[in-house]
Amino acid sequence: MNTLGINKPKKETKVVVAMSGGVDSSVVAALMKQEGYDVTGITLKLYDDTKQSKEGRQCCAGQDIMDAKRVSEKININHEILYYQKKFRSEVIDSFIDSYAAGETPIPCVQCNQTVKFRDLFKYAKDLKADALVTGHYVSRIQKNGHANMYRAKDYNRDQSYFLFSTTQEQLDYLRFPLGEIEKYETRSLAKKLNLNVADKPDSQDICFVPNGDYSSVIKKFRPESFKKGKIIDLLGNQIGEHDGIINYTIGQRKGIKISNENPLYVININADNNTIVVGEKKNLEIKKIQLRDLNILASKKEFEKTIDIKVRSTGRLLKSKVNFKNNHAEVEILEKETGISPGQACVFYSKDDVGDKVLGGGWIDKTFNNYLST
């Protein structure tokens, strides 16, 4: 059994490494080559970056493709580029815009992993007869009795398990994540030791098709009707202001409401059907229950009979909760105080064991409930 848990000599083990052009995936490719595996690097061209912002840096852009190619030449591995712009536009960008226009707060990075990366790239790696698809994600994969389990990464500040909740069991059995057990600073140190040209390259900060985090400019380009003016109302339904388009607002937002009040006002609900924004005080943001759709479960239902932990945003804390499955959706009772949860975000399930925080799966938040209203 080699270091990837595959019953083959390393030199006979073919691996595909997803190379974004950043330091993480470059280090992974170099480590796989250094260990003696038969490595092919693959970079995805996902969008037209001819108008890429000069101020920010996003993944899967032209410069990143060149960086991935240079790293591949440096470590002497084959490198391919897959042109997935049409897939990415229809399954990630259009979905992102649809979700925002519906008053949700989408997470396109999850959908990117779910579609073009872990579905289409997974299939391509299989077609190449590769034994594993290896990525630079910070998440731990631990195999027991031939069954792969996903855990939060050792470096909690870099952990990406939230973004990978939709990974299927078949994909998880095939995937490998070499960086799951090390800290980010160790990755950069390895890049310098390996003399990689990306050793000091900054991490991408923005969503690749959203320059400098300006969501509204993207939506205005593709869906200008989303900027239709509408009412801002209070919890009793009284109009107290006017907005310039629901896509300018997210649940929990405080700035930009432009309505004077004795206590600060926050966005409590976004109703796309009647084009209204509901505002209230911070206490009105507390959510007690959420409903999930499009579930992906990586554990037996028995593991949900006890209290588990959930995350409702990538940078959020773990929250004690109880899960009740109903047909094709789930209802989650949150046992701790949490505010500002929005439909369109993901809810990821965790259970602590002797290894760490195990990912049990998750789903997309469809509705939220509090003492005042539901969305």
C-alpha cells in the first residue's frame, strides 16, 4: 500500500492533480512528483478573464494558467488545460445570479466544486485511467475499512470542508487531500524549499467572476431587471423606505439601508416575489430553525440521532443542533443563538469523534424560521 492508500507501487500509480496556479495545488503536484508517482497536472479554464481586475487576483484566470504551466515544466510533469467556460457559465455563474435574484445569498465556490471540479474533472481523471484525483484543498480524508471519511483540516483557519460538503462518497473514495494535516505556513515553506515560482504568490481573495467582490456589477450585467425599485417595510408590513433592487441586500446587512431609527435596523428578510426588503432590530435576526434542500449525506442516519454540530457559513462557528429528516429535505433545530442565516447558504453537518470533526454531509438552506417570520 503506497502513501495514497493505493495497492500499487508509486511509479505505477497514476494521479491527476487539479492545478489552479496557486501555491497549494502547486505544492501538491510537486510532492506527488517527488514521491515518485506518475503525475498529470490539469488546469481548468473557467471564464473569460479578458476584463479581469488588475486590483484583485482570482483563481482559474489567464495568469494562473501560465503559473500552473510553469510549475509543471519546473517539476517535469505533463500538464493539460480543460476549457470549461460554457459549463461554468451555465452551472455556476447563472446559478449564482438566479439565487441572488431570488433574494438568496449564494455560495458559487461550493457549486464550482460540485459541478466542474468534482463531477466533470472527476470523470476526466477516470477517463485517463488515473488511480486518484489529488487537490490542494485543506480538508482531511481518513480511510477506515475501505471507506473514506472527510474531516476538518488540521489548520482550522484554512479548513475548506464547508465548501466540499456536496462531495459524494464515490468522489471521496477517489479523491486525496495531502494538505489536510499541515498548516498553511508549512505549505509556503515547502514551496520555497521546492523552489516553485508561486512560493510567494498571494491567495485569491475574490470569487473568480466577481472582481473585487462587486456582486452587483456582475448581476447588473447579466440581469439588469434585478435593480427594480421596491418597498422597504418593517415587521408589521408598513413601508418605511425604498430600495434600488433586492440584489443590493443580504440577510443581516446593516449598512446601506438609509433609514433613521432609534435602534439600528438590519435586513431581516428579502422577498423576491413582491420585491420587498423587511427590516428590523438585531434581535429579530436570531434563527431557531432552518429547512434544507438538496441534501448530500455521507453518514448513516443513526449518526444523526444525537446532537450534532453544524456550520451555516464558511467562517462561522460550530453550532449544537438536532436534525430531523423529512422526505427529501431536513429540518435543523439550532440549540445555540445564531443570527443572520440566509437562504442560499450551505448548512454542513459535523460530528466529533476520536479523530476530529467528521463531515456527515449537508444541504442548501431553503427556509429560515424565527419568532417573527420565516423566509
